[in-house]
Amino acid sequence: MQVTEALRVILEIGKQPRRIVAGAMDWPGLDRWGTSEEAALATLTAYLRRYADVARRAGLADAFARVADVPRLEIIDRHPGSSTTDFWGIAHFPSQVEHEKLTHEELERRLALLRAAWAYFDDVAGRVSAELAKGPRGGGRSRDEIVVHVYASERHNWWRKVGLRRADEALLTPEELAACRADYLDRIRAYHAEGKPARTWPLGFLIRRTAQHVMDHAWELEDKDLS
């Protein structure tokens, strides 16, 4: 699948619906929600500027500028979510288009964006205040608690989908975490080569969900920074 000049968007519609999630098909990590389709798309558009640094770190600044400078949104799929979609405002089900197998080049492109999302998160975590502004989002966690949460979510929710396991109590050093993430990417590559999904998820959706979680908390850190 080739990146088009349009910003291709997937919509997951909650059960009520209380929340609708808009995800940028070609730009893992760029997922936002709203209480209507219009609100979700408006929020997604508002975050284009903030996502641009991820594209730059992945060497894709020019390609992203072509779709983001004067955005033309193209909704390529609408599919039902669940009450969990309504509660969290996060995509929980892959769309039909995400079941199409990625080319090798597109897989590597998306993995580069996931690596860039990790790098962006690490940079943000290294410069924001240890204590964060209080508010409903995140339950009042500190910076370090969010950092641990991001790692623990990857370990529990996504690494295992490609057979990567670490003990629940393991607290990895930055170097060990980097090595585990490199292993995670290699396992995704191996599953792709064998034509295997990540359990019930297509690999594109696994990459999208991993990057979404990283970027959501990176932006939370920025928004709650007290320094």
C-alpha cells in the first residue's frame, strides 16, 4: 500500500456511541478521539503539527508535510467498536483494510515511525517535570509512573502477541528496554515474513496500537509539564 497525498483515516465508532476514534492509517501514533465524527477528525487535524516531529525523526518529514500542510482527510473505513472504545477513546479493533498484508517497504516505514515515537517519548520524559499537573487524565500519575506504565503496557499487551515475554516484576534498564524493543521489531518482521498475524491482530494494527499508546502519553507529559 502506498501513502497517498490524502490523510487516510479509519474511524472506530463506540457502542453508545460516546466516543469515536480517528486513526491515521499511514502514520502510526496519530490517533485521536471525539464525541462525534466531526470532533474526532477536528482533533486529529489539530495534532498534525505535534506529530510532525515523529515523522521528521523517521526521515519522513517531506512525505508528512505533503499530507499535513493542507490536510485532505479521506475516510477509508468505518467500523463498530465496543463499550471499551466508548470508555477509553482508543481503537480496540482492526479495520478491514488493516487485514491487508503490508509490503516489506511499508512494514519498515511503519516500524521506523514506531521507533521515532519511542525516541520522542524518551526525549519528552527526559525534559518534563517529575511532578505533573493534576487532572482527570492519567489519574494524577507522576512522570516516572507514566514511564513505567508505558513499558508495562507494552510488555503485557503487545510484546506477547509476537511471542516476546519478560517477567512481570522485571524493571528494565534503558539499555535492556531498548534491546527488548529491538527484539519486538525483529519478531514483527519474522511474523510478517511468515505471513502470521499477531494472534488475532494484523501486524499493521499491532504497530498502530503500540505507537498510539506511546504518543498519547508523550503528549500527556507535555500537556502536564510544570517546568
